[in-house]
Amino acid sequence: MVRRRSRLLAGLATALVLAVAAPVAPAHAGGDPAPEKAPRHAEYDPPLEVSIDALSPGVLPTKGPLVISGTVTNVDLETWQRVNLYPMFGSSAPAMTTEAELTAAVATDPEAQVGERYTQDLAVRAEAGSLGPGESADYTIRIPQRVLRSQFPNPTSGVYWFGVHALGENTDGRDDVADGRARTFLPYLAPDAGGPVQTAVVVPLRGRVAHSADGELGRTSWWDEALAPDGTLGGPLAFGAASNTRPVTWLVDPALPDAVSQLAAGNPIREIAPIAPDDQPSESGSPSPSESGSGDAGEGGDDGAEVSGATLQPDSTLVRAAQTWLDKAGTVLPDDTVTLLPYGDPDLAAAARSLPSLYDTARKHPSPTLAAWGVEGTPVVASRNGYLDGAAIEEVDDDATVLLGEQVFGAEDYPEGPPAGGRVGSRTIVPTATSTAKGGPGPDAALAPVALRQRLLSEATVRILAAGEESPAPIVDVLPSTIDAADASEFWSQLDPALVSLVSLPTIADSDAPATREQIDPDDLTYPEGQVSAQVDGSVFSEAGALIRAGRSLQSILGDGYAIGDTIVGEALAGTSYAMRGDSDAAPRLGRSRDWVSDQLEMVTLDAPQGVTLSSSSGSFNVAIANTLDHAVTVRIEAATDSEATIKAANPIVLAANSRSSVPISADMHGTGVHNVRLRLTDGDGTPIGAEDELPIRSGQVGVVIWAIIGTGAGILFVAIGIRLVRRFRSRGQGGTDEPTDEPTDGPTDGVTA
């Protein structure tokens, strides 16, 4: 069957765009860190591309055929004719039996001879015929048991090379060199070699959640790509959902479904809106828009949106994609095992140095969308690349399981590999198989479902062989977010139960009693200097901390009838994510959001008189408080002054929306003179919200002086009265019996003559 596509022209256009854009694109600009993949060789440029889309069974069978199918595509500029595809067997080399051999095999050059092409039986091949430029054809090769036994007469337990070679002819003719290749691993385990490996397949749902100053999600073009069926959010969701009833563990950043809910609601801007008594998230998990303000519209904004506060039209492609994603996630996640990262997926290594309290805040922060789905989840800690340093691990003070990539357990300190069950203090440590998550050896897609499955089965095989008589170390396979979900059912359907026993991540974390787990010294863990330099900058955490405090203050003055505080704290946490590594705008973006919150807080003002003079050592005066918000607030007035003054306000103070009030302030002075008093408005916890004023208070002690004057005057009066009475009595005593008369005399007296 031949399918004609314009794949060649599309590939050339893509290459041209990348060639032009690559020099100016910053590292990890606005997106997830690039996942580690199998090495690719730029010099390998075959005219025919071959994929392996199905391989059944996933191991070398001892009964029945081995069937392989896929696609061959002509990526050349000329037509290729008589294109045939043949199986390739690596049976001539010893089977690989160690993880080191698998790792080395993945790095093998695509043109290196790792096996022999089987051409003896023309029935064991596929004919694609003629392929013009850009054309593709599906192929299927059925390898009967007789051919397998001829190629593997005495197989030994281990992993063999297997693949497909495409041969064709062009204007230069035909030769025996493969014109296209696809390679994978084919494990084999003897019946008595050992039991299956406990395996947890972990599917991540984590992305880049960044809000603009007014609360809408920015860079909507990233969300368009991520939510697509083959995107970094749509792909993992579809891949995990294909497990059906098989155990799968989801690794979820709680901020992610909340962000998708915001997009499904039209990506509204932030609003201060009361919570309705019956406010519940919708069936799709989309919470009602919460919070408004002013600010940049951000990318994808649309002032003509019909939804209140929305920046996207209800029928836009992004809104529909978000709703579809939510519908699927809301159906799948409640029935599966969900592990939860701290809200926002913060860079914990950087947070441990710059804002240690962030972990507790992120762990306790709720997700309305997950709550609406009834998803509680198991707490875990996991970086995006498996690296986490000792300082970050020490900050994990709850019962969260810590996932560490196998690469942090250096060969010098751990010559036998990572401990199967370890602890740092009381914290459970679970190693993850980061090399397994890199996928197959190529040159076909390393992260295709079949490539990932065969790598996982091969890893299980070598672990069983390494364990001998003991139980093999479990595998925790955290899949990359760039996984190809097109043929996800192929991954799940052929996981041989003789090699892997699918379980949930909590099952592996709880498999050993705490007392039997090996204590791990954090100083022995590898944390390269490159990881330190790549961490989110400390300024981001400074801005995040300030935004969290401001958001809590706004929530405090508004009261429990609002959810604006949780919204702002969630935005701050998401702004410290691993996804912000290398983002130079991460800190300024949080600063702009904090400015929005400050603008709301500054709408509550305080105005004190220019000065106050008390008539005594105590008294009162009034200050004016105004609230220009459209919502009632409750604030407090706190005073700062010297030790000789006591200032008290009638706290708490409730102000209606758009109102003013005169608030009495009592003052008690313990000394004369002028006392400078600073009055501040605070939230209920005493945190200043911005408004403040300063005034002098003079205590003249005038009342004491007046009473002193009155007392002195009264004393003088009584003394004067007493003196007068004494004098009168004395004058009466000196006159004897002579009676004084008021009549005048007739002549001179006392010897005085005229």
C-alpha cells in the first residue's frame, strides 16, 4: 500500500525555518527543557526513512512468528524503485547482558554493522515498489518460527539487535548497502532465568504556566502546540490513556489542569470577584473566571471575546483544545494512580537556597480542578531531568516520595548501582531509569512507542540477569513529555508479563519497610556544576515571595468570600517552575503581577491630620480612611512611635465598597514634648498594605498648669484672710476700756496747737 504525502517539502521547509531561527532562539526559550534523547548522527542522511510501528511479540518468541510492521518514506529528491524491506538479525554477536552494554548500543552509529540482513527467503520480506519524492508505503514482514530458529539456534538470555533494512534503486543503480534502516532491541529470557521486574510507568503532565500582569496565560502559541494530540500535553495524556486497565502512574503538576481550565474558560484576566455560595467548578473542570484588572493583553488576547473578562473567543481553536484535554483528563485521572508535584512545579534546588519556605507553600496549595475531579494524589518530588541536590531534599519535610535519576548515584559511591530502596533521613528515595526513558537506538524515532517498549523490556531483562537468585531492582520509567502517542497501544499491549510486572509508583515506594532501607548520604549524590548554573535565578524567588505576601494581604482585607489570594499565590508558584530556567523575563513578569496587586491595595488609603496637640496627657483624634475598591475591606491601623507614647485604634476597621470613614485614635503620653507617630494600614495579620501617614503629637500638660494656678491662688486667698483676721483681733486688744468715738473733737489734741 502506497500513501502519497508532501512530507519532503514539509521537511525542507521545516529545516529552512530551523536554520534561520536557531541562531537567535534562547536556550529553552519559554518551553520545557529539551529531553535527553539517544545520540543522533548528523552525517547519517539516508534517502529512505524506515520506522518500526509495531513488533509482536516484544521478545524473541519460541513459538509462532515474529511480525514487524511500519512505514518506509522516500525523503530524497528523486524516485526510488523496487524498494524492498528485509529483517536484520543481530544473532551473530553475543547477547547484551548489562545496562552498560545497552547504553553503549544506543550510541552506536546508525551505519555500524550490528547484524546480518536476511535475504535467503523471498517470502520473508516486504515489497514497497516505486516511491516518488515524499511518498510513503506501509510494510509488514512476518518472520516464521523456522527462520527464527535458523538465526537463533541456541539463544542465550540477554538482548539482541533486531531491525529492518530498506534497499532500492535509483538512477545510479542498485547495490547491497542499505538505503534506509530502523533498529531496535529484541530481548530473550530463558524460562528458568528469573521472575518479572516490578515496573512503574510514569506519565508526566507538566508544562510551562506563565501569567501576564493582568493574570491571563501568555504565549498561547505554546499552549496551541502542547494541547495538540501530538503535543507535550496532549501526547502524554493520550499515551497514558491507552493503557486502559493496565497500571499507569500520572505525575501531575497541579497548576497544569488549573491553567488548562483557565484556557477553556477563555483565558480570562484576573478579577476580584466574590465566591458565589454554590460556586463549583463545571463538569469540564473549568473554574469560573476569577480576578480582573488592567495590563497587557498578552499573546493571543482578544478584546472582543464574548466571555466576561476572557481574552479568547469561545469557539477559538485553543479553547476547544483545552476543553477536549480537560474532558479526557477528567475521565482518566480519577480512575488511575496520580502522584502530585508541589503546585507550580518549582525549581526546588534553587528554592532551597533562595526561598526555603516555598516548598511548604507549594505543597499545601490547592488545585480547584483536581478537587472537582475528586483527585487527591500521592505527594512526590521530582525534577525534570532527575537531578536534585541535598539541600532541596532536606526541605522535603512531609511524606513525599523523592524521585532521583539513576545518574545522581555515581559509580564511585554506588559501584553496584542505585539502591533499590533508600532513604535520606525519613524521606523515601526512589531511583528512576533515566537511560531507559531515552528510548531506542535509532536511527528511527527513539521515543516511538515500540522503541520505548523494547528499551524497557531490555532493561528488565538485564536486571533479572543481574539479580541472580534475588529479586531484581524495580524499574521506575518516567516517560518524556515528547513521547509519540500515535501508536501508544503498541507500547502497552506487548509488555511481556514474563519480564515486567506493571505496578503503581506508590507500590514500589512502599515495597520495603522503612527500617530496611539504606540510608543515603546527600553529599554522595552527584549534582553537576552545570545544574547549579542552570537553576532559576534567585531574583525570581524574591519576586515570587513578594507576590505571595501581597496576594495574601489582598485576600486578608477582602475576607473569606473571595479566592483572589489563592489565585495570586498559584501564579507566583508557577512562576518559579523548572520550565522558567533560562527565561530572563521570569522575575520581571512576577514583578508586573505584584504591581497589579499593589495597585489594588493602594486603593485603600489613610489620611492623618498634620498635627495634634493634646490638652492633657491623654486624648483622641480622628484619621480618615477611604476605600475606592468595589468591594468591602477589613483593615487595621498600626502605630509606630517612641516608648513614651501609646497609640491605639478601634481595630478592626470595616469599610464598605467605595466609602470613607473617620476612625478615632486614642493617645496616651507619658512625657511632655512632641512625639512623632507613624500610622500604617495593615491586613489582619499586621502586614502593611502600603498606605501610611506620619504626624506629630504635642503633649503641653496645660491642665496641670491650670490646676496649679488655681490651687496657688486659693492658697494665697486663704492666707490673706487669715492675716486680716489676726490683725483685727490684735487692734481690739490694744484699745483697753477706752471707747472709740466717731464724734469730732473741739480743739487740738496730743499737745498740738493751732
